[in-house]
Amino acid sequence: RQTLEEMRALYERNQADVSEAKSGRPDLIFLIRFRHCCLLRNQRCVLAYLYDRLLRIRALRWEYGSVLPSSIQFHMSAEEVEWFNWYKKSLATYMRSVGGEEGLDLTQDIKPPKSLYVEVRCLRDYGELEIDDGTTVLLKKNSQHFLPRWKCEQLIRQGILEHILS
């Protein structure tokens, strides 16, 4: 806001000096050019700042998912929230369009997994879990299993399973 106020003041002073320069004071042209360069510099700085915020907001979608915590959303302007919602919808549309009927969740693995299977411990009774090859696994409290990562990540987030680190 301070930069925008400064830019407005520079612009108004330039407008006044341009009128005077037209009426016979050519010595003001250098001052007008200097102020104009200051305006262009401030404009570049503001645009760089806004672009950086946009990149950070985009990264928040990948980090937190489609719903931002209220503590983060509090610090965003209405336009930034609107842009976040637009990006969220665009990303969801794209993920539905690839990967067949169910779509492909690109946000599931931000970093590539080291292995496709993980060892997990069941924290509470869940029941049977069917794996793609047709086998079923009974998830009972304190039981340990070696399961496909993609099949149990949602259950880990829900607190049903716990990833056992070797």
C-alpha cells in the first residue's frame, strides 16, 4: 500500500510537471523521466511481489490440500482466496480427466516413494481391506501388514494405520 501511495504521488507530480514543461519549461523533462523510471521500478517490484505470493498460494494447494487452514486463509486477500479456489477447481478437473474412470490424484505423492509397499500397524479394528489382486487383509488392532503404499495412505491419514519405519 505504501508503494502504491508513492506511485500515485509520483504520477501526480509528473502530470503537473508535464503541463509546465509543455508551457515552456524544458528543464523539467529530466525530472519527469527520472520519476517515470521510479514508477516503472516500483511497478516491477509490486508485480514480482504479487507473483511470488501467487506461487506460494499455489504451493499451499499441494501442501494442505483443497481446504486451507483458517490461520493461513486469514492472511489472504479476497482476490487471493478467489484465485486459490480457481486453481483448486482447475487442478481437480485435470486430475479427473487423466487416469481413467477414477482419475489420478497427483497430490498423493509429492515426493516419489522409495518403495511401493510399506509396513503398517493397525491402530484400531477396521475390518477387511481388499487389495487389487483380490486378496483381503483383516485389519485388527495391533496387527502388522506389508501393503501397497497407495492402498493404505488414506488409512494412515485417517489414523487407522500407522507407518512403521525400519
